[in-house]
Amino acid sequence: MVKGLLFIAVCGLLFVTGCVSRSETLYVQLGGQAKIDEVVKNFVREIEFNNEILPFFADTNIDRFTEKFAQQLCVFADGPCDYTGDSMEQVHGGMHITEAQFNLTVDLFITAMDKANVPHRLQNQLISRMTFTRKQMLYK
């Protein structure tokens, strides 16, 4: 009987904790705006030290980029934000970004998340929500 009650208690606990984690948005799981801001700051730093990607940002207002990219990440993570920037086509038009350059930028973004101690499970969720932007950036 004790084993049966213990089993029921463990199952109940697993059910409750499973429901709690599913009801939290990715935004909350990431750590909210503070964590998004940290990732964006790290990402900008990674770009600054990458000679292949940095030229794409030569004419960029970095403060605006930081603000708008943070807004985008917040939206992708189901946070309480609205994206008010330009479309990906408008921003990347004329850059002729190759597949290799795009992939390198994704690697820099992953490094930025690693440095912010974002768990890989959450990194994968965020990146999967961003994948549709790939076609909006390449070869434009």
C-alpha cells in the first residue's frame, strides 16, 4: 500500500511539474528581458570580433540594431513585446548574404547564448522559431 501511495504521489508530482513547465513561455524559461538583452549584447560582441561578419554591420546603427533584435527575440520567445523594426527583406536587401555567412552568424548567435548560460534545450527552441527568417536574408 505504501508503494502504491508513493507511486501515485510521484506520478502526481511529475504531472504537476510537467504542466508548469509547459505553461511557461519560452520568454519566461529563458529568463525574460534581462536574459534576452544579455544574449543580444553578447551577440554584438561576437560580431565585433568576426572579420567576415563585421563588414555587414559597417553602416548599422548598433543601438537601433540592439533594440530591434531584442524585440525580435522577445517576440520569437512569446514575450510581451512587439517588433517595430523593418522587415528582414528591407534590412538585408543588397547584402547578398551567402549560406556560409548565414551559418557563421548563427554560430555567433549560439556562442552568444552559450556565454549567457542559456541551456541548449532553450537555444534549440529559440533557433527553431527563427528559422523562417533564413529565406528572408539569403542572397537578397
